[in-house]
Amino acid sequence: MKNLFKVIAVAALFIFGAQNVQAQSLSTSQDQRPEEVAKMKTSNLNDALTLTGEQQRYIFRALTANEVNMRKNVTGKDMNNAEVKSKKIELDEQLDGAMKKTLTADQYAKYKAMQKQ
């Protein structure tokens, strides 16, 4: 039963992903909903790291939460402000922790290398 659910979920991701690829325009991440940004980032990570379905779900949730919190606490605010800087560092560490927890050691090493670019 769990495998059937996983197959259906992955198929739905591919179907909706294909529709979004056709409908995408050149817009900034601010114009897009946090879920859309997280979906694109998850797709990019899946292409680079070959994620399992479960990893995709966890990473999508972590990226969505990170995007929402960044927009609420960091985006559009003065980065010279110590409070904003500390909040950004905290959110980045939370995302990094979620990635480290979800990804295998090899995948995490590749992820960190991608972040440095």
C-alpha cells in the first residue's frame, strides 16, 4: 500500500511538474508562491542528487518552510541590521540541518558543493 502511494505521488509530481515547465515565465522568486519556488529547487536537487520520493517530500517541506520564513523575516529588510542577519543565519542553519538529516553522506557532500558555487 505504501509503495502504491509513493508511485502515485511521484507520478503526480511529474505530471504537475511538466505542466509547470510549460507555463513558466521569466519571473522572480518574489512573484511566485513559496511552494512554487520550493518545487523548482526540489526538482533541481533531484536532478543533481537523484533523490528518493521520501527525500523529495522532506526536502520540499523544508524548502517551503525556509522560503516562507525568509520572506517573513529577511527578504526586503536591511541586511546590515544585526537582528536580520542573525535570523538569516538561523534559517540557513535550520535548512542545512534538515538537508543533512534527509540526505545521505554522498548526497549531502554534493549539496554542500552546489551551495558554494
